[in-house]
Amino acid sequence: MTHSARRIGRSLALVLPVVLVLSGTLAVTMVPWADNTPSQVLTASAENVSTRAKPSAPQDVLRDKLLGELQETKDPGVVLTHLQQEVNKRPSLFDYCGVIAHAIGEAAARLQGPTLAQKAARPVCDTSYAAGVASFR
């Protein structure tokens, strides 16, 4: 192979991927079914958003349920007992127990103040609840 053929090959190896990417990008932006008029462009704003999407993971559902219960009952001791009951019923939630208890501790401290919230501490999921209360300070 001659020197000039090798040089042309190297140039093509550098330029060809760039050309392919650019041509593909232009092809996608120029599709006939893409209506680029302002009325067809979707935008998100605070007025257009009605509710937050529901979490689908079981641990997220449980956390949200327990935090809602805390808002209603104002009793973190009861909520921690319910957390322990749920973890006993569904052992797959054990890996998330600490994170949930921590979130309950933070919410309880925000709701009642750290001193009062700490009185509700239970031996649920090690010391995660207490750490959540302490992180509020």
C-alpha cells in the first residue's frame, strides 16, 4: 500500500464517523411527521402539572404511606410500629427499613422538634430513626 493511499484511509477513518453522525442527526430533525410549529411543542410549567407521579417501588409506596400517617397522627411511635409490622410481613423491605426510618425521623423532628421526636425512638432498623432526627438539627 502506498503512502498516499494510507493517508487517504486515515483521513476517511477520521472524517467518515463525523459525517455519518451529522447526517443522521440532520435526518432525524428533518422527518416529515415532526411538526415544529409552536402550538405543537410541549412545554412543562407549574400551571400544567397537576400531581406528582406515584412511586411504583414497594419501599417508596410504604415510605410515602408512613410519612402521610405521621402527618395525620402526629405520633412517630405508632408509625415506627407500623414500619416494623410491614417489614415483618414483607421481609423484602428489610433492605429499605433504615432509609424509611431515617425519613420518618427527619419528618418527626420537623413536625415536633428534635427533642420531642427523639422520645419516640424504637429499636426499629437499628438507629436509623434517631439518625434521621439528629440530621434535622
